[in-house]
Amino acid sequence: MITFSNTRMTAFAGLKQQQCVLNMQIRMAMENHDVDAQKKLEKELEQIVEQINILV
């Protein structure tokens, strides 16, 4: 059970890191008025958030 918990925590930490990176990339896309990139990144972010919600 401890191994599963550690694996789950590692997965969660990795997903949260990806979420943070995507948020920064979305902010940069917004500042550069790059709507296409922003939409693409927001879709990726939605997938990451879904994965996080599964783990929580």
C-alpha cells in the first residue's frame, strides 16, 4: 500500500508541475495575443486537471 501511495503522490506532483507550466505558457500566449496557442494550451490544461481530479 505504501508503494501505491508513493506512486500516486509522485504522479500528483508531476501533474501539478505540468499544470503550473501550462498556466505560465497560457499567460505568455495571452500577453502575445496568440489565441491559437492559448486555446491549444487550455485544452492540454483541461486534460491535466482531469487527471489530477482522478487522483484526488
